[in-house]
Amino acid sequence: MGIFSVFIINKAGGLIFQYDHYSQRPEVEKTFSFPIELVLKQQDEKLVVAFGERDGIKVGYTLMGVNGIPVEGRFLQNDGTDAMEIINSPHNYPINLKFGRTKLTTNEKIMLASMFHSLFAIGSQLSPEPHSSGIEVLETDGFKLHCYQTMTGIKFIALTDPRQGGVDALLRKMYEVFSDFALKNPFYSVDMPVRCDLFDTNLQQVIEACEKQSIGNV
Amino acid sequence: MTVYTLYIFDRNGTCLYYTEWNRKKQPGMSKDEEFKLMYGMIHSIKSFVHRIAPTDLRDGFSNFRTSRYKLNFYETPSGMKFIMTTDLTVGNIRDILHQIYSNIFVEYVVRNPQCELGQPITSELFQTKLDEFIRGLSIFPTRIS
């Protein structure tokens, strides 16, 4: 799948739209004996692996289940016992733990959008050449982040597979769809979250068309 | 193909080395502030990338591009960060940054008993060797601009 997700950020840095096109998140379930070699740390009310990557469980994975019971934050869903207590007492072993990358919560997405909004501006400030724009493409080995900033300060961001082509055209098409189905909608106020059904459907169509096209080209 | 600047940071955020070859715009703040901003930006980008990544990442953030320049980043397992800003035509220079680390930094700074780690690099030998290496790269312009 070429395109993972898209974000739209308004000129103040607030997230006004987000869509996950492909979000299969890896999950690993394993039985452990005491003591476990993973170091778990509490981060944002979740228990996250901080050290001790092994057997497909990487740093950054969240604890999702203990012995088949799903974990909410730090506590088990059914009776609210602290998962860390269960893991630290040897008489509960052997224990079956499930780890994975959880989907981002809406709050996290809003926070990451504002973070990118600032990083975009700093990228322009630290430029060794005059008149530079902000960050347009950010590359990692697992994904590529493309950003298109319009004249009015709205940023269209797409997270894609590193090999995906035609993303610039996709971002401009997204702007067109946004103008047609959100800005021209009399019930939509600028800079507010986008809640227009026609926008959602048309955007999905545009994303699927872009993916199909690049598969044809490759 | 041009190289603009090179920054070297250690794991505590101290700027150990900075040099520029063809920089046309100063950021309008003192060098200390610029180093802090650069380190802060890189630290934030690394954290941002780690959190937003839809799949597991092996190496993490590697570079970003704006309309005028490209910032290339390489971090060693010991936390040394090599940041090189170049123009847009260069490709993947992770290997070049790795060579700067292993052939120049390790040889002339780490192995130098007079160079204190964690302090800015003052060794002239390091500066000469680094300059020689960069000027010899294919991405460095050969004509005098």
C-alpha cells in the first residue's frame, strides 16, 4: 500500500482533517518466563518498551494484552489491576504478553501536527540559502512525508511508502478537492475541522487513483 | 552540486564542530543560538518521526528537503550527530557522512589524546583533513564560484 495517511493543518498549526488510508499495525504475542528482559516505561499513560528489543518486539511497542486480557493504558480492562504489578511478581509466570504499535489517538495526532507545523517553520529559518520554503519532503527509511503549503498557509501532508511516486500531484489534487467540497460548502468555516461527507468520499477516490496509477508505472 | 555547511553534535547537544563552504544566508542569530536551534530541531524531528511512523523504522530520520536546500543527517550508535546541508541535486550521502565519522572524526579526534571528548574540536589536523575530504567529493563544486 503506497499511501499511509493524510493530514491537513490550518494556518495556526491546528489539525483540521486526518485520514488513515492504510494502517496495519504489527502485533507480537509471546510467552515469557520471569524475569522478562524487556524494560517497560510509562509514556503518556501507556506502557512502552524502552529497552531490550528481542524476538520482533521493538522499542516503542506498547503493551496491549496480558494473558489474553486487553490492557487499557496501564491497567487490565476487566478488573483494573496494574499490569506492572503483574509483570513484576514472579508467581504470575509463565505469562503471555502482547505488544504492538497502537494506532495514534486523536490527541496525539493533533500534537504531532502542531509539532510538524513548527518544524516546517524552523526548516525555513535555518536555511543556508535565502528564500527557502519550509520542509517539503522528509525522508526516513520506512516512510516519506510530503508537505504542500498553499498561499493561504494551509498544509497538506501525506505519509507514503518511500517508493511511491506522484505524491506532489496527489497533494495538489487534495487541495482541489478541499476547495471544491470544503471551502465552497456554505456550512464550513475556514480553519475549523472538516466534517463534509463529499470531501471524505472524493478524497478517498483521489488517493486510490494515485495509488493505482503509481502501481501501473512501477 | 554544492555542500553548504557541516555540523557535528555530541549526545549532549554540544556543537563540536561547525564549518561552512558556500553559505549565502546567515540565520540572523548568534552562532550559539543557531546551534541550539539546529540541535533542538533535529531532536524534535527524530522524536516526531518515531511517533508518527506507520511501520517500524530501522535507521529513523535520514534527510529532509525544502525548496532550496537539503539537510542530511547521520547519527552514530554513540549519539554523535553529523548534519550536512547541501543543495537539492545530491542523492543519498549517508555513506559519505559515515566516512566522515569513521575515517576522519575517529582517526583525528577520538584517537587524539589531546582532544577532549565533549569539547569543541580545535585540532587543526582534523580541520585540514576534513576540508581535503569534502573538497575531494564529487558533490563539491570544482569551479570557483
